Amino acid sequence: MRTTPGDSCVFVIFGGTGDLMRKKLLPSLFRMEQSGALSKDCTILGVARDRTLTDAQYRDWANKALGEVGLSPSDPDWCGKCVHYQPVDTSSEEDFRALAARIEALEGKNAGGNRILYLALPPQAFEGTIEALGKAGLNKSKGWTRLVVEKPFGRDLESAQKLNALVHTYFDESQVYRIDHYLGKETVQNLLAFRFGNALFESAWNRDHVKSVQISVAEQTSIGSRAGYYENTGALRDMVQNHLTQLLTLTAMEVPAAFAADSIRFEKVKVLRSVAPIGKDAVVFGQYSPGRVDRKKLPGYLDEPNVAKGSRTETFVAMRLEIQNWRWQGVPFYLRTGKSMPRRSTRIVIDFRKPPVALFRDLGRGPHRNILAINLQPDQGFDLSFEVKSPGDRFSLRTERMQFRYPEESDSGWDGYETLLLEILRGDQTLFVHADETEASWRLYAPLLRRRSAPYLYPAGSWGPEAANKLMEGTGGDWTT
Ligand code: BG6
């Protein structure tokens, strides 16, 4: 795949020796370079605290990191030309002066003074770094300057508001790109195309035709060795407040006035503001306990390395939401996510209403519902179930599916980060989270954090606690897996 390159710039990546840089950003920048999406004048400046590291050693590290994910530059000196290193301690003004001088030197004549300041850092380091960047005057340059902040953006409403206020002290919102990597996924973007490119579905996308909506992100993986991060986070902060909420708002939003960042982000915020406060009995928290799949034993959350004894951190959340607006009043939205589930499956299921009259009751067949399943991963595509007559002289019905799958050859090998990095280079904020969105989302979920009770246990390798099924009791529906 060849892509028109974005503007030239210097990528300044804080957390330059961290996992995100090693596993995602560096490989993505390299793939972008290979597909022509990076202008020849782009340079990468990794920033970290290590003072002993030299440019040459950092390039060796970078080459090794690319090798680990099966990438090898055809130009063996790609890292030599493109990748640089600068030690910075966030508390040192002098280090930031040296950083400013280094960026200018790298910009030389060609990069046009354009900079991306990417905070690939643990959240507790965001504030200090933003403040130091602002004080060192690195928030502006001859060209454009864009600030990229990874998730999680805040831990609750107060911390998100405080962080937004700090960001806005030094940067204008139009310079800020809050990352949610789900927005870089092809099928998440396709949701917009599907909804607003097809009048057929859009006219049925409302309370008159939809009975309920499910958004489920099941992960087969457990937390593994991530207890250090996960113990302080839990599934609500790690997945619901960001990834599932993005899927919710894109599914439920109104038709935007234009296909433009501001219009789309405005509609997403409106959805969040219309969600009714979530009642205590509309949420279920769970934690995986030891389980077994086939003959294989799976550890419980409490057995994972570095998890505190008796920890109550949730690894599963299910909830029922009500969107109180003209389009969705009375249609329940069910959200669910969990670790250590039977398989990986991210999908949105639109359950349409049954026909009002059971015309085929005498054939032993009650009215059936049409179901639209939007599969995000794996197996990206759509399935629509509908009723057909079974062939033969007897009149009987059966359910069939209409299916669309992205062909494998259309897989560009991009994993979402390339798309997001390219959008940052192009200055398009559509796929990034607005300040108002982060706050509206915390306003909704933060009260749940305060009244979290002990999680229900579910065996690793199962679809979560029984209590999650009870959320749907009386609706005639169940979680589709
Ligand atoms: C991350 C979470 O943001 O998203 C992880 O921190 C989670 O806990 C991951 O596993 C899921 O992303 P994906 O793209 O694999 O669905």
C-alpha cells in the first residue's frame, strides 16, 4: 500500500525506551516509512531518563526492537539516518533547554519547524512533562506543534478536569491528540461508513426498529504480567471508559452536520450527556478465578504475579445503559468486557424488533428478530440474519445470514497506530478524543468507581459471572457470543 506522505516533522517521543515505543510506535513509524507515509525529512527523537545511552546504542536498541516484531529495514542504515536519542529528566529545566536545542538542530532547514510531542509515558508522568514542555516554550514552533497523550486520560472526573486544564494552559485544543487506539481500527472507522453511507440502515437505526444494542469486548488473554498497571486500573478504567465508550458513541450518535472532526466529536459528546445515571443494579463487576479449558488449567486473577492478596480489582464489567434522547429512549444498551474469556471477540450487535404480527405462528414459528452483528476483531465484517423460506413444497421458514468480510488481501499490515500517526501528521482530529468527551465519559462512570462492591467470581475461560446474564432478564435477549 502506498500512501501520500504527511508533512515533514520531528517526532519527539517521551518514553523513548518504553514498551509502547518498542512494540508499537517504532514498528508503526517504520511501516509508515516503508509505505511512503513518512516524508523523507521526518526524524524520530526518542527521549528518556537514561543518561548513559548514546545515539549509537539507541539505534542498536531500535534495530533490535524492529527485529523482534519481524521487521528488518531494507536500508540497514534506516535507524542511523532517522532515529536519535536525548536524555531528559522532567524535573530539570536545563534538560529541556538542551532538548529544545536538539530539536532545532534536527529540524535543520527541512522539517519546517513541525513537531509532534508524543507522551508515551505512564499517566503519573503526564502532568510534569506537559508543564515542563510549556515552561520551556516547546509548545510552539516555527511550524505546527501537536501534543499526543496516551490513555488513560485521568483516573476520575477531577483528575481528567485537572489534566485538561493544565494541557489548555500551554496548548490549544486544536493542538491536542488524545489517543484511543480503537479509533485507529479499520472496522471502527467503517462503522461511520456503514451508518452514514447507507440510508437503508440509518432509517431503521432508532427506537422504532431496534430492541436492544450490545457492545462486547471479550479478551482471551489474562492480565499476565501487567499487575503493576492493572491493579490500579481495573476493567472499568482500562476498557469501558475509553474503548467501549468510543464504540457506544459511534453507534448511537446522530448524523453529524459534516464529516469533519468537530461535527463528529460534538455528536459523540451529546450521546454521553444523554446517558442516564447508571443505577447500582445495572452494573456487574467480576474477577476471574482459577478455571480450566480442555485440560489446561488457567490461573485466577489472585494467582497472577504481583497481584495483592485479596485484591478486589475487577477484570470484567457488564452494564445496562439508557440513552435518554428521541432516537434511543427505551432501548437498552448493554456493554460488556472481560479478560480470560473463552475467545477474543469484539462485536456490536443490533437486535431489531420482531414483526408486530406472528403471521407464521401456525407453521410452528414465532416471529423472529433480525440481528445485525458488526464484528471488529477477529474476522472483521458484518452479518445480518434474516428469515427465508426453506426450499421444498412445504412452507417453512429458516434463518439465514448475509455476510460481509474484509478480504485478507486487503489487510495492509497496519495495526491502527499507523493510521493514527498519519492523521496526526495530517492535522485531522476526527479519530482523537476531545477534552469534553473525556470529561463527559468520566462524569458517567466515576460514580460507579466510588460504589464498587466486591466483584463476582467467574472461572477463567468462561463468559463471565451469571449476574451479567441477569442484567438482561425479562428482555428475552442474551449475550450473543
Ligand atoms: C488496551 C488495554 O488499551 O487495550 C489492554 O490496556 C487491552 O488491557 C487492550 O488488552 C485491547 O486492545 P485490542 O486492540 O487488543 O482489542
